[in-house]
Amino acid sequence: MNAVTFYTKRVNQATSFEFNVFDNQFATENLAVRKVLMSMLESVAHRLSDLEVEYNDSMLAEKLGGRRAGELLRLLGATKENTRENQSNGVVVSRTFRAPLTEERYDYFYNQRDIATLAHYRLQEGLEDRIVFYFTRYLQLIAPDQEAYDKFLAKLESFSLPYKLVPIA
């Protein structure tokens, strides 16, 4: 297996690790990609407090079926009160909601089979992004300190997942 490439960038005390889906040429349901997300989650698990999800109704229903899509959104905390519509030229193109990250919701992300089931999501510490998945383009960890940095790399190694860090300016 080729090494998984992460583009890294320091921002104050934090380090951003970006896994570019296209560059790594793995399907989003590949076990290596799932291990990347699991490693990210474990490195900042104790810090995560909130979840923000953006989704497109028809795309999610096409992937999961209408009933399962509704069940997933309810599991993740979507309600009429916390969901807002994102429009373009008066047409709803997606919806976004924010909810507390409960243990059950954390487990969903940790155990999901395809990291791209949801188009765009953020796992946050308050309002600070810690893990971001953006429309099958990239999966990013913002490790806030050396402890999270070290935990992330140690978890990749424990999964026997070879990696390469490529610093960017």
C-alpha cells in the first residue's frame, strides 16, 4: 500500500492535516480512509462538543433511501427548529443543522462505512473546527496542540497505516 498523504500547515499552536481525496485516490468507503477518520476522531475525541452537517435532501435520499435518510438526520440531531435552508436563486440547494455531539452521534461517525454519506460536516470544539469533511474533496483534522498531533500519528501507526506528511505554506 502506498503511504497516505497529508498536507500539513501550522496555524499558531494548531496543525492542520488535510487528506485530499483526489490525491490519495481511495474510494471514500475504503478501509484506509475510514481509518484516517477514526484516527482523527480519537485524537480530539475529548474536545468535541458540537456537530454541523450540510446535506442535500435528494442526494441523501438517493444514497440511503428516504426512510433511512430521515432516521440518520434525526439520529444526528436535525430538527425543524435547528435546520436552515441554503438557497441559490430562490431554490433550496442544501440544508444545514447544528447539534450537540453526543456519544451516539460520535459513534455514528466512528463506525460509518462511507465517510461521504453526508456531503459536508464539521465536528467542533465549541465553534472551532476540529474535523471537517468537505464534499468528497478533503477530510481535515485541526489538531489544536502537540498532544492531539501526537495522538493522531500514533493512531495511524497503530492501524498500520503508512503516511507521508507534506508541509505547505
